[in-house]
Amino acid sequence: MKAVITVIGRDTVGVVAKVSAVCAELNINIEDISQSIMQEMFCMIMLVSLNQCTVDSAAVRDRFTALGDEMKMQVTMTRQEVFDAMHTI
């Protein structure tokens, strides 16, 4: 299963490294990544695979929420099936 991880907040050093470290910790494969800085705001979108992930999707979401709190940024994960359902309606 694929998911999209988004990261938004004030630009600081090490954001990509911290998010990537959590992905590695949970055995989440990063398939694609896009990032930009817009008027001092860091914006990143990652397409990831959860096929080999070591925890369930609720635990993944909780881990990224905690990381966002730690970095004072918004970090969210949305599974592909949510996007699929949105486009089916």
C-alpha cells in the first residue's frame, strides 16, 4: 500500500533527515519526494510504500504526528486508498 506524507512549517536544518529517519525506523520505503521553500515555509511531499512497514497505519500516523510536534511542523500521512475513494465519488 502506498501513502503520501506531507510536511509543512518553518524551514529548519535537518527536516528531510528527521522524516527519512522515521521512515527507516518503521521500514517505510520512500519512492518519490518533492520539496520547496515558499516564503520561508518548508513544504515537502513524499510518496512512500507501506508494504514492508513494521507497524499498523494508525501507529505510523501517530509517530509522524509526534515528529511534527517535536519539529513544530505539521507532518501528516494519508493512505492511497483515501485518495482513491475521493476520486471515486
